[in-house]
Amino acid sequence: MTATDNRLRLGIPKGSLQETTQSLFQRAGYNLRVSGRSYYPDIDDPEIQCILIRPQEMARYVAQGILDCAITGLDWILETGADVAELADLRAPWPNYGIVRWVMAAKEGSPFATVADLQGKRIATEAVGMTKRFLAAHSVNAEVEFSWGATEVKPPILADAIVDVSETGSSLRANQLKVMHVVLESTPRFIANHQAISEAWKKGKIERLLLMLKGAIAAATRVLLSMNVPRAEVDAVLRILPALATPTVATLANPDWVEISTVVDEKRVRDLMPSLYAAGARGIIELPINKIVD
């Protein structure tokens, strides 16, 4: 197939996920550039056409086949009820790519402590469908109205309670709100149109793209440790390395020494290095990793 025969239509989330998504593609080996007010980002792969769309709308366009695949939050997949294939959870230790919580909250000092207390009351939210399903699951009948923004300032005058997204809880605290329930925990998901993944070319293209994205995420918190170790101390050094690591042991020019290299969590390096040195390891090097494909 030539580049003109096939193009994968890929939805890139606009807004809070945009910058981190662009960084993820860079780490995965793609030069993704969002310029000015254009809604068609450039990417250095002629077989991919990118379209910048709000996450709230993404799943609907994928379900309709307007987009072949996209990145959006689990929250908006559930909110729209779109029939899409969820291919991967892309949670990562980067801004807006971790777990975000949709919480039900009310004003501190209000009489509302649980969802049952909201019978017949008014709830403001951007996620109307999600909120109605949560109320139905608890047999509560309340008025749910769509909020166009600044949802956290609406209690107690404009609404009795809200359902809003929260990462750190700082906005809730700043507006003297108390969390009553966690309605949903959401993470970024890679989704695809069912028809697209039934076509061999598109399915293969999506799988290769996803392999690189997941490889970049897998490497986000890990580094490569390499060191020279006297043969007599190899067992002692291997006992120090994490049990899940699979070290490579290579012979050096000096037959009395070997090189050991392994992948470890970056946060453990500061404790590992002194212990490895004390066990006899020398020339210990920490190297960054761009991608890990298992």
C-alpha cells in the first residue's frame, strides 16, 4: 500500500490533555506539532492525519467512524455512551495523564452528607449522564442541570450540590466544598472505531502506533543501571537488584570482571547505588530510557 492509499484519522485531545499528549508522541518517536489556531496538527508520518478535538466529543466521532482512533478520558466515553473499542489505558506520571476523580460535593456546613440527602434537590455538573446514572444507582431522584463552567462556585445558591472533576482537591477546598462521594475515577484511554480495527491495514497501523505510545509510557519512570562487578561479587550484587529485574551479565576484556546492566525504577536509584557500590560494583552509570517494549 502507498501512503496515499491509506490514512489513519487520529483524534488528538484539545485542552488539558493536549500538551502532555504532544509530549507523549515526541517520546514515542513522532514529531507532532500543533500550530496556531489550526485544528489539524502536523505529524511526521504521511499515513496519519491528526485532528484536534475536545475530549468531551471524541468518543462520539470515533463511534461514528469520522475518526478511526483517538485519545480521550474514560469519563467522556461513559458520559457519551459511545460504542467504541477501548484498546489501552494510557495513565502515566505526567500532568493530566494520571487518575482524575469525578466527585459529588456540597458546601461545608450544609445538611447534605450523602447522595440520599439530595432527593428532590438540584445538582450542577458538566457530566449530566454520569450523574443521572449515579443517582439512579442509589434510587435518588434529583434535578440535574448542565453547568457551563465554574461549577465549584455554584453551591449553595445556584445548586445544592455538584459533580465535578478533581485532581488535587485544591479547588474544592478553596470554595469550602466537602466531598460526599467519588462518582468515577478516570484515566486517558486509547479508543478505536470497531470497523477500523476490522480492516487489516488500519488495525496494523493502530497496533504499531499503540506499541510505541505504550513503550514510551513504560519507560517514563524507569532507567538503565550499568556497572562493572568483580566475578567474586556477582551474586552479592544480584541479590541487591530488584527481584523483578532481569539483569544482563556480559564478559569484559578483564576476565575477573563482568558488566551487569538492568532496568530499575528511577525512584529506587538513590538507595540502590550506595548498596551496589558497597557490594563491589564500580563504574555505575544511570542512563535514561526513551521506550520499553516488552
